[in-house]
Amino acid sequence: MSNYIEAGSIIAIATSMVFWQGQFGFDEAFKGLLAALSANAFGAAIGAIIGGPLCDKYGRKFIYTYDLLVYMVGVLVAAFAVNQWMLLGAFIVTGIAVGAGVPASWTYIAEEAPSDRRAAHVGMAQLAWSVGPAIGFLLAALLTPAGLLGSRIIFLHLFVVAFITWWVRRGLEESKNWKDTQAIRTQQGNKAAAGQGFKALLGRKQNILALLFLVGVYAFWNTVAGQAGMFMPDVYNATGLTDSAQQYFLQSFLWTMTVVGTFTFMWLGDRMSRRLLFFIGAVLGIAGWVVLVYLPSGPVSLFGFAILWGFASGIGAQAFYGLWTAELFATQYRASAQGVLFFTARIMVGVLSYGFPVWLEVLGLHTLAAILIAILAVSMLVGTIWAPNTQGKSLEEIEEERYGKVGA
């Protein structure tokens, strides 16, 4: 559910932007600033770089106890915003909460998953991340006639779901991997104190190489996906699809295809070559943008994009990011690594988001799309060439292979 509301908040912002802009009268530059500082970019980056280390130091449940309280404040302020600065503050607060929660949720799920079903369990997080936008865009389509009031209702629905999720998750047990590692560190005393945090994370060659690999896989892909999540209505406008309700229905269909792709990942991620599965997803994602931008505008190109990009997003870089990040780092700084990676990915999204609305007008869709496709190609090459051989192994086995003695 945390993944549902985190993804849902991004869609709530994206679908409401035109109504906020009409109500408060801000320009394209401020629109880019709102997107850049939101849960889609810099706001989430700040939350991740704070939440990751706290998650490793105090436990996964520590973050679960507090991050949704911050999230609820953010979406509630957004729902009742009366000016653009109040809206900006709400987006920043929501973004920080989202960023803090992501390392905890992805780490917790992977640590609790059985070795031979880890992809399937990680896929559940990806599934919730996909369902959130599918429902969010459907709600936006249905509530479009209500204008800004409809957008406020969507933010209020996120508040209600967040409260229920916060109430339920209080009963979660702490991660066994984290508790076992803490017990070992307690036995080792002061000697183990240096084995935690960013300094320890960046002090080992294995970690630096894994970080670079995952930046190549996820951060590059997410730079494009972040624009699609936030600015797809603008892209559709550039292709000639200008009706807001039709755009939202199409996006809801796209994210439904992501759900289908995620089920495929959950089914095949523990059975077939992950390198091949990643490559297939990356190629389909690139094909989606080629179809949308370079084929004649119309139903074929629009639905072709929705099917290809939507399905590819389900079996693509984000699902593998959640899987490989859990596998390639030791328990003592697994969430910190997630924080660094999510921070980097969201900073890259934010840089492009800040200028995207203006660049779309200045450069045009064809030129900007070529840049996006080139970025996706980097992710495809890095993930296909350097995919790790971790399938079917326990986290403890992988940790010992990479670091030597477990807990060292």
C-alpha cells in the first residue's frame, strides 16, 4: 500500500497540474519547479538520502512508523492549497515522505522474500506501484468534469489510504535480516561501528561498482519514466491528443499494461534468464517511444505506445532495480544504498523535469524524444551487459560471495 500511495501521489500531481495552473496563474517555469521539487524528483531525493541511513541504523520499522505521518500532512495541505506557494510546500513535504519510504519498503520486501521467489515478492511492490497510477489516472478521467475540486478529492483519497496503511503497518515485525545483523554488530562491539552508513558503503569497491551499475540501469531509465509520469499530458498534446479525459483514460490503460508486465516479471523473474528478460523489457520500452513519436499520430501510435511502454515498465528497470539493489548490498547498508540510488535517480529526473515543459516547446517532440531514447539505450546496454548472477541464491549466500564472511 505504501507503493500505491507513493506512485499515486506522483499521478495526483501530474493530473492536477493544469487545474492548479489555471487557478493560480503560474507560468511554465514554475510548473517545472513544482514538478522538480515534488515526489517525482528532488523532494523524493531528499527523503531517500535521509531515510536510507536511518532505515539501516534504526530499522525498517522505524521509517514505517513515521514516514506516512509526514506524507499525510503533505497531501492534506495539497488538497486545501489556496496559493502556489502553499502547493509548492505540500509537494516538497510529500516528496520527502515518499523518498524516505521507498528504501524501507523495497528493502523490507526483499529481505522477507524466500530465495527462490524473490523476484515474485519484489514484483508485488512493483505491482502496487503500477496499480496506483492506473487507479489515479482513472479517477482523474472520471473527475475531470469537476475540475480542481476533482483533483483535491484525489489528494484526499490518498490521505485516507495513507492513514489506513499507517494504522495497519504498525503490526509489522522488524526485518529478520536487520535484527540478525544488529545482533552480530552488538556482539562485535565498537569494531562493528564503522561498518554502517555512507562512509562504510562507499569504502568498499564492490559497493561502488554496484552503485555505478544500478545508476546506469535505473537512474537513466527513471529519468525518462519520470517525465512520462509527470508530463505525459504535455507529450500527448504535442501528438495531437488534447482532450484531458481521453489522455487520462489512455494513461490508465497504459498503467494497466504495466500491471500485466509486472505479473509477467513475477512469473518469469525466478524462472528464466534475468539478463534476457531485462533486455526484452528495455527493447520494448524504446520501441514504445519510437512508435509514439515517429509513426503518424493516431490511435495506432497512441495505443502502440501504451501497450509497449506500459508492458515494458512492468518487466523493466524499476522491477530489476528493486531486486538487484537488495541482492548486491550487505544488510548493514542495504537501505543506505537504496537511498543513494533513489537520490541519484530523482536528482536526474528533477534536472530534466525543471526544463522539460520549456524544452518541449523549444526543441519540439521529435528532438526531445530522441534524447529520451538515447537515455533509455544507456540503461538497456548497462543492464544487459553487466546483469549479475544472483538468481536462486539467498541474500546471505550472495553477501558471502561478494564480501567474504557474512556481517564483515
